[in-house]
Amino acid sequence: MRILCTGDIHIGRRATRVPARANPGDLSAAQAWWDVVGLAIERRVDLVVLTGDVVDRDNRYFEAFGPLEQGIGALAAQGVPVVAVAGNHDFDVLPRLAESFKPDRFRLLGREERWERLTLAAGDQVVHLDGWSFPSERYPRDPLAAYDLPSPGDGVLLGVLHGDLDQPGSPYAPVEAADLRRLPASFWMLGHVHAPALHGEPGKAGILYPGSPLALSPKEPGPHGPWLLEVTSGGRVAARQVPLSRVRYEVLEVDVAGARGEDEVDRRLAEALRFRLGQVAPETGGALRHLVCRVRLTGRTPAHRRLEEHLRAAMEDLAVPHGSATATLDEVRVETRPMWDLAQLSGASGPPASLAGLLRGLRSPGADPVRQVLDRARQELETLASRLPYREIPRDELLADLAASDQDLAGEIERQGLLLLDELLAQKADGAAP
């Protein structure tokens, strides 16, 4: 039996941080669902399994109804049923949507906190699916505690569940991999985590998070797409991802060491995007439309001081095409270094020497003077977070990049300190000029 598995579609949402010129309809979760439907028909699968959070929220009922109805109808015309469980986002709306579809076309498993089994046959092969659906937005208990279905006498048993794997205390149906593998299922299909992951151990049941079929934000880097499962009569399940997402997010490091000016930095940046796009685009079979990159620039360059301002103005204009796909920039972090010798500078006198000494010390965050600088910086950030307009931003989000650890904070202080040192030395040179 061939099964196409996906989850966390979140119909009602769209990919973020894409170029303004992009067609939003092409990068919507509804379009991703249609791409899944098309793939299922093309690959002639026997079943489509959805692992929850098909719809983003309760207020997306009408936005989701049309695409789901049409997609389920197109699959039914090819004899392909859809089986689903509800997740924490669509615990309310997916059961209501299910009532609108014929049960031989769309089957929602595991309502009212009860495990439910569906048995399907394809030729001489029998497959049982045990599923459980979220009854509420939060469910802090282990859903396996209610599992009471007997072991089937024949065929292959698969499990379908929306939950948080190996996260004790999670409010989203926490389950343990060891507990899943103690049950008779040969393979588990899970929802909730947007990053795709296949957990496998020799001789034990595989556990698959198919992830979102459409990458929705830079927090979801790498390939995304549904998974094709081949189920043998002996209970073996082979799973492989089909990278169908029209958007892909990547984090790149670009070395611009020795670049003499902004033009050379721009060239190296464009070359890095072109190279990465050339690597990933062929993997998607033409599905990819946008490669959105967050870039770290590294290396020593005399252009260091001018890069922040230059890239702020230039990054929106950079678009590197490759076939039907385009690579663009979402963010550039300038982590280059000036062409200064900090040890030599710190041996002199004056403000540049003091700053150079501090920057050298930041590479050993445990030292007492550096500890004082980090503590003072953290206090200032806390104060800043309480002021308008930053007060409206969640505190954890505001401080996450700068104050997650001493190492991160020291890195940001060093980055800004090098810019300041460059400016001080440039002013000193200008003042000494005839």
C-alpha cells in the first residue's frame, strides 16, 4: 500500500518573509494542500493521511472548506480516501468540516478522547490505522493512557496522532517514543512539529513527523513536503520525503575576507545565493519558487565599517534567479572584522586602545571586567524592553537574539564595538590628515 502523509498544513496561513512581488496565493497553505492532492494523484497512492492542524484556526472554517472539499473530491474521483486526526489548532473546526464530507472520502479518527481504528484493504493487503484527535486546544495528558484497542489479528497496524514527542510537561499531548514503540503499531505518523523528522531504530517502530508541506517562516529552514510511505505486507514501512514546498528558508555563512569594497561584497553575496539555489532547486523537481536566506557575513575586510548601512539599502534589491526559482535575502548579519590588530591597538593609549582591550577580553567572557560589561549590558536591555515602543513586543522575543546567553550577548557587543572602533580610528585618521 502506498500512503501520502502530511500534516500541519495550517490552511489560512501563508509563507512569511517572502519578496513583496511574490504572488501570495501561490505561497498559501491552501495552495500547498492542492500541491499535495496533485502529488497523491500523480503517484497513484492508495491513501492520504493528515496528522492534524490541517486548518490554522476556528475562524478559518470558510477559508478551509472550499479547498478541502475540492481536494477531497479530486482524490475521491481517483479512489483515494483521506484519513485525519485533529490537532490543537483545528480541534474544533476539523470535526465540523468532517461532517460535511462523506465518510468514505474523509474520515476523522479518535473523537472525544477515544482511540479509533479504521481498516482498509488494497488488493490482498490489509492496513489498520489507529488514531486519536485533540478534544481541546490544550491537552497536557498522555493520550496513550487511553489506548485500549486490541492487537489486530492480521494486516499491518499504523498509528496516527498529533502530539509532542519526548517533551514531558508539554500542554500538547506529550508522548514518549518508548511508549509508542511498546504498542503493536509498526509505524507512527505524528503531527504538531513543523520540522520534518524521521525517528528510526533497528527492529523498532518508526516515528515520523512529516512537518509542514509548506515552510511558513524562517524558523522552518530546510526542505519541506509530504512523505511517501510504502507499506509491505510484512509490516515494513519505507518512508521518503518529497520536497514539494514552494518556499525554502536557509541560513548561510558567506566569507568576504579581503573584499576591498561594497561591490565585491555584493558579488560574493550574489554568488553564494546562486550556488545554494543551484544546489536545492533540482531537489524539488521544479516546485521551488523562493529561496529566502538569512546570511552571516564573516571575515576581515576594509569594507567592514560601511557594510551595515550599505546592505540595509541594497538587500531588498538582490534577487538571483535560477529557472522558475529566485533567491532573495531576508536578513544579513554583518559579523565581519576590520583589518585592525587588536593586540597592537590595545597597547597604545586613548579611547581606541581602551575599546580594543575590551574587545579582546570579550573572547573570554568569564573574566571579571568582561563580566561587569555583560551584566551592565543585560541591565540596559531589560530597561529598554520596558519602554515604548518595545513594551508591546513580547519580552522573550525582544531579548532572544541578544541575551539568550553570555556568548550571544558578548558576540553582539563585539560586533557593535568593532563598528565603533572602526569609526574612532577613521576619525583619528581624518584629524591627523593635512
